[in-house]
Amino acid sequence: MISSYVQKSGVHVFLISLACVYYLLNAPLLLGHYDLGWHLAAGDYIRDQGNIPFHDPWSFTSGGRQWYNLSWLWDVIAGVVFQYTNFSGLILFVVACGAVIVGYLASVCLSSGASAIAVCISVLSACLLYPAFAVTPPNIYLAASPNTSTMLFSVIFYGECLKRTRWFLLPAIMVLWANLHGGFLLGLPIVGVFCGAALLRRDWASFKIYALAGVGCFVATFINPLGWHIYEGLTTVLGHFSQSYISEWWSYFANISLPGSIPGIIYILIFIAFELFDRTVRPIESRVLSWLFLFLGLYQFRYMSFFFLFSTVPLALHLDRLLPKQPNDFKVQQSLLAAGIIAACTLPLVYRQIDPALGLPDMLSKQDVLYLETHFPHARLLNHWNYGGIFIFHDRGAIPVFIDGRAATAYPDALLRDYFGLLKPGSMEINETAWDSLLEKYRIDTVLWVKAHEELRRFLVGKRGWKEAYAGSYANIFVKP
């Protein structure tokens, strides 16, 4: 009985323990998402009001536009976790989601027939790479943000479609997903790929299973406070012009940073080489999803994480054919279990080390916001995009913001065009005409901006006679005379 337990658990304990150690070491980055502040504020607002707001309560520029909060349930859950456990609880919640993803991928790879060593190499590589810690912070794909629910449920959909044992649970999972994050739309093409492959094989039993699951999942997407309008909300995000100003929507090549991107590039090249020289690996659905999201990831960086996740199965099978066969798999699993237990024992030590550093990103402090509330309580504020979410968290609408990361889901297109016109793309150089126009159009009398932007300080203070009223560690406040 003990040997059977070791045989089954060695890989899982090893992979989950090592991945959790890695995620905890990067815990400050997990909280580095600039939108975390408004998500927490939204969760509190929903619980206080007892309903989901359809109009923005924190800005003066939304102009009555409907607010499509596609992550309201995640906001509520995160708000409750934060209320009782602070940032520590959020970190543990995110790391737990990462552990489930690792465990699911390990289980799927093992059930596909790959050896323990091949599974460890494949899954560990993918799970170290897909969060994108070293590439484009704060665009982290395992973070205290609704993105994490999409990463988690994508893997669950993928795993259940491969196993075909609990497919009937997918519509119920989709109800949760559709209320946690707008990325729920990815669940439909995942099921669709399996459905299409079954149709091509003329496997009518599998086709019926996937077709029923797909229809059930589609119907389940309408069980949310927005009803069918949830798709209206998605159209305000997908293909919107604001994507060209947000780095996670840029191409993979635009997001390459050296040396951080080198491991990911090597992984991609190895996968392509294996695929080109050995096309017999099954299941074909895993390969189709891997290639699909590889091309999507090259087009828009945010999809590259899904390539890493979906490619674990074909890569594990490719490696299994390449690696020498282990004469005693029990000893391998035993060694992995021992290594995993040792790694698990270090988790409390790692947590104690990182706990003092947990908090919102070092972009805007509570002191900065308090100064603004104390000295300029009636400010008509123009804030930097990255400050919006954090400002909402500290201020809760006492001084309405100009803009934040909700972008087109809360703000009209005209306002977004006015804001994005302030800076010239790819540089710190400002568009003086656009600044003059926006300040006058929206009657701005206070500007909260990044301290390092010396070009703006010279423009407002030197050319327009504004006063630099406050200089914090990260932010400056300029006021109109």
C-alpha cells in the first residue's frame, strides 16, 4: 500500500512543492498587478451595497457609461480574503491556485503514458514559465487578479476533456468561470477543439460527449448578473483600440526582454523541433491547442501562457521517447517524493522571509493619497493610468479619479482617446497640444503623475506656471495656480 502511494504521489509532491517555493519567492510580484486595488474596492462595494453596480462610483469621467464588471465574483472573494487575512491570505490563495494547476498538469501527463522524469521536466518548465515573472511585470499570469481563475479553469477544462470522465461537470464550472473573469470565453474553443477532433475521427460517442458539454457550457455563460450583455461587455475589450497601449496585448516580440525571455524562447524552439521531427505523438487535441496558442501568443503576448500550459502533454511524450527508460520507476518516484517533502518543509521559512514585503505595488503610497485628500479634497484630478486602481483602493471615491485600468469596460472611447493622446507612443515625450486640450476640456486643476517624468514637470511648472505642490517617493502632485 505504501509503495502504491509513493508510485502515485512522488511526481505530484515534487512538482507542487518546487513550484510553490518558486511562486512564494516571487510573492511581491504576485501582488504587482496595478488593478488589484480597484478589484478589492469593488468587492467591498458589492458586499456593502448588496448588489452589483452597473455604473462607476469612483470617477467623474465615465459619463453615465455602463460599467461591465466581468470579474465581480472574484472581486468579492478577494475582498473577503483580504478583510480577514490581509495580503498574506491573497498570496496563499494564489499559490494554492498555482498548486492545483501544477497537480492537474502532472496528472494529465502521467495518464497520457509519459514517464515520471519526462513529466517533471515538462510540467516544471511550463509552470515556471507561464507566470511570466521575468518578462513583462506587472502582466503576471499567476497573480492576485482574475486572470488566475482563467489560467486555472483553462487547465481544468483541458484535463477533463482529455480524461473524458467528468465532462458533465464542465457546464457547472463554466457558471463559476463566467462570473470570475471575462476569459471564460476560452473554455468554448477548448471544448470545440476536442469536439472537432472527434468529428474528424468519426468517433461519434466522443463527439456527442463534447458537443453536449459545449452546448451546456455556452448556456451556462448566461447565468450571471449581466445576462446576455456579458458578451456586450466582452466586445468592449476584444479588439478595442486601447489594446495598442497596453503591453499584455502587444505581440510577443514587443514584450521580449533579455535575459528574462531566453528560457521561454528556448522552450518554444525545443517544442517546435520535437513537433517537426516527430508528428506521431497523440493526443492530437493537445498538439492543436499548443500550436493554436503559440501563434496567438506570438500575435498577442497574453496568450503565450496558455501555450506553455497546453504544450506540457505533447512535450512530455516527446521527452519520454528521447530519454532512456528507467529500470526502476519506483525508485525514481521515491526520490522525487523525498525531494518534494524537503522542498515542502522550506515553504514556511520562505513565507516568513517574504511576508514583510507584501503589499500593493510601490507606485503610489497611502501617504501620497492622504496628502491629496487633506490639502486638495475637491481636486478635479488627472491621474496616471497606473495610479488609478491603487488610488481607488485607498480613496474609495472621496476624490474621483480620471481613469484606471478598467479602460473600455468603464470609460467612454472619447475619454480614452484623449488620455492616450497625452504621450507619444514609445517615449516619455509629451504632446503639449493634447495636454492643453485635455486640461481645459475636463477642467483639470490637479495632476497626480509619476515622479520620474521630468518632461511633464518642465511643461506644467516651467511652461504653464503650475505649482509642484508635493513630491513623494514615487509620485508628484501638480496644482493649477
